Amino acid sequence: MSSPSSLLPLEHLHPALWRAHQLGRGREAVHASGYAALDAELPGGGWPQRAVTELLLTNAGWGEIRLLAPVLARVGAAGRGVLLLGPPAEPCAEALAQLGLDLARCVVIRGDDLLWPLEQALRSGQVGAVVAWAPPGLKGEALRRLQLAAQSHEGPAFVVRPASVATQPSPAPLRLALSGAGPDAMAVRLLKRRGPALDQPVLLALPPVLSRAARQRALTPRRTRATAAAWSAIA
């Protein structure tokens, strides 16, 4: 006689199991990213909690905060803190407020060794959301420690790393490669997730920061801009 468990689909036996053609579900709640197209490709339908999410960029500061702004704003609105560790440049308070973040809930930490405060913040379980820009030399062992520490963190935790580490193994269950896709647009390639591989990147429209004139200049081909400038000089 078959046992009750044998009658259940494989993915219902344990939350860590999933079929190769399906996205993993997981037992933990997720945090909506604010982008429907991205949530449709993330296991569980959003950013995971109790886990580290890796964001890989060619250069830090190329839109990662705008990508994360919806979830960071939601965390702050719920009365919880947003911790920014080692940002590549001084955060602009006006820009953060424009993106919806509660400045009274934002804490910025700088220093030469941010691994210890990052690990402690994750272990404490008292922070709402964490965004950390990791040094290029971050070792796999350190990342494993962060992943273990994140198991106590009931919120999204993001570690920004250079794109050059994409070929290196990582204990993070979710890895995304970010690149520009035009003014106020981003291409998100899912390098690792609990589910099937995704061949094409997800294209997202980010919260705009360019004025209408600046956006038009960015959309105008360089050669056209140079020709227009030449005619202007002649006139």
C-alpha cells in the first residue's frame, strides 16, 4: 500500500525540492521586487529573505540602487532600517528620497573592513534590508559566512560584486548580472536561481533620474550629436 507521502508531487515533499523545469518555491516569504517581469522569474515571486542575493556589475553605481529602490522603500515604510555598507560614492539624500526611501531609516557605514559589521548586522536579525558593496578580493569562505549569517535575517540582503567573479562558484542561491540597456533601463541576467536556466535577460524600466532633455541627448546617436554641434558652430 502506498504511503501518503508517495502520493504527493515531488515538489511538495520538501520546500527545498523543485523540478528542473519549475521555479523553486521555498518555505520563506519573499519580498516583491516592484517589477512584475522580474518577480515572474524569481523563485517564490520576489527577493528572498534569510539568504544573500548577489548582484554582479561591471562598475558599481550603475543603477543597483534604482533597481532595489522599490523593496528598500517598502522596508522603510514598514518601520524597519535600511543598511548601506561601503557604497562606491556618497549617497545623495535627495535622490534617495525621490526614490521613496525614508532617510530617517537609512544608515550608511564606511570603513576598510566591512565584513565584520555586515556579518553582525545579518546575524542580529534587527535590520530590515541590507545592501553591501563587497571589496573585489572577497573570498568564497567569507561569502559562505555571510550566507550562514543571513539565515537569521528576515529581510532582503544584497551583496554587490564585480562582474569578473561571475565564473567563480558562490554559495548564494540567487545571482544576477546587471547591465545598462539604455537610459533608465537595465538588463538583468539570472546566472543562478532555484529553477531552470533563463537564456534571455529580463529588461526593466528603472525609476527615471534623467531630465527630458538629458534623456533625449542620451537617446541621440553620438554621430548625430556631433553633426548637430558642427552645424551649430558653423551657424
